[in-house]
Amino acid sequence: MDTIFTIFIVLALGLYGECKWQNDEQFHHYQNSRRSTANHMPLYQDKTTTIPDPPDHNKLIPMARYVLHNTDWASIATISVLPAIKGFPFSNVKSIVDGSLANSTGIPYFYMSPMDFTARDLAKNSRATVMVSLEETNYCEKKGIDPEDPRCTRLILSGKMRKVRDNTTEYTFAKAALFERHPAFANFPPDHNWFVAKLKIAQIAMIDWFGGAKYLSVRDYLAYNYTGLEMLQHAQSQAPVTHMT
Ligand SMILES: *[C@@H]1O[C@H](CO)[C@@H](O)[C@H](O)[C@H]1NC(C)=O
Ligand SMILES: *[C@@H]1O[C@H](CO)[C@@H](O)[C@H](O)[C@H]1NC(C)=O
Ligand SMILES: *[C@@H]1O[C@H](CO)[C@@H](O)[C@H](O)[C@H]1NC(C)=O
């Protein structure tokens, strides 16, 4: 453990130079890192709170969009650059959003530091697989189904990770959405060069019932107008008098 930790620190101190997935524009430090959290509510998925059940399992795209919109974190697998396991798959946890509480896009957005395992892997190879599961809500537990039961729907998105270019409409939207859902980001160490990233989806695999994996059209998935307001209503029920920004 100590060795791995030391290696990670050594890597983390290294320069973020060879970044193939970096945007043309330089990433800028956030000037105003000490933001107030006064207008934000804590919104980690509360497993004791019930949100409306997922759609019919035959409605593949609504189901896929429901699962992503209603989960707050993902496992992300990358190809490791850690010397002892170079080229091995490596999995990590990332807090995610797919848009604001009121506006789902189907695209997973991330708030990342180049010091993290995942960003270091992505600097070498931007390919990643992102997995979210209804196990993150209280649905599977409520139904008495195991996390690996095919009815405990999991969505597995693969593609290439991209930085979202600073100072674009998408950046402003995604960063606000990330901070809305994860207010703790406002208190993260300001000197970690945080940036916003997203998955450019190449394949959508989903297990949402018996009978094997389903593969969904990326185009149809992204075009689908998801109007579910579960997360917004959940947030409002958690903090009915909190001012929404
Ligand atoms: C939702 O987000 C999309 C993508 O950023 C944007 O084009 C659209 O205007 C937004 N809609 C609302 C109602 O905020
Ligand atoms: C952001 O974009 C606007 C409009 O293009 C520009 O005026 C401004 O200087 C940019 N800000 C930064 C920090 O790049
Ligand atoms: C999505 O559906 C809502 C509600 O039906 C509608 O108001 C909105 O205009 C739709 N958006 C798009 C982009 O079709």
C-alpha cells in the first residue's frame, strides 16, 4: 500500500504535460475558489428517500436516461499508467451529473483534478467506461433484488473522455450542474486545477431485465427529450425552503 501511495504522490507531482485529451485552450484556475455554499443544498442520493420508480423496462432509452439522471456517482474504468499495473484496467469513483436537476442531457459530466488516478490515465489514453446502477438509489433494496440481478438496472457507457472547454456555454452549464448536485465541490482544495470533463459516448450497453445486454443507439439516446423531474422534486422535498439557483 505504502509503495502504491508513494508512486501516486510522485506521479501527482509530475507535470501534466503529455495530455492527449487536453483542449486547445489552456485550462484556467478557478479564480474564485472560495464560493459560498449558502444557496446549495446537500444532494447526495439519499437511499432512504423514495423517488418515483424507473420506467417500464421495455422502454430502453427512457430507462437508460432515468438511471443516469438519478444517480450521483459512477465507477469509471481507465487503462492504468501506474507503473506496477501499467496497461491494466483501473476503476475509480467519480461524482457525476448528466445535467442540472431540471435538465438532463444523457451525457455524464465530471469534475476532475489532474492529480487523480483517472485524469492521469486519461492523459495517456482517453478511453473509459462509466457505469451507473440503480443500486445507487433505494430501488433494488426496496424490491429485494441483488445488485447483480438484471432487474437492478445498470447502464454501461464507453467512449472517450474530453475536457469541456473553459468559458463555453456547455462549460458554464455543466459546472453549475455539477456544483448544484455536489455542493461539496465548492470546498475542494482550490489548488488542484479542477476541470470539467465529459464522456463522448461510443457505446451504450444496458442490463435492465433478463435476456442479456441491450445495446442502445447513441443518437436516439442523446436525442431523447428526458423530462423526468425526479431529482428536482427530490431536492425540493429534502429542502423545501431552500432557494434554488
Ligand atoms: C438544457 O440544456 C441544454 C444543453 O446544455 C440546453 O441547450 C437547453 O437550453 C437547456 N434547457 C433548459 C430548459 O435549461
Ligand atoms: C470568455 O468569453 C468571452 C466572450 O467570448 C470573453 O469576452 C472573455 O474574455 C472570456 N473569458 C475568459 C476567462 O476566457
Ligand atoms: C421536451 O419536452 C417538454 C415537455 O413536453 C417540452 O416543453 C420541450 O419543449 C421539449 N424539448 C425539446 C427539445 O423537444
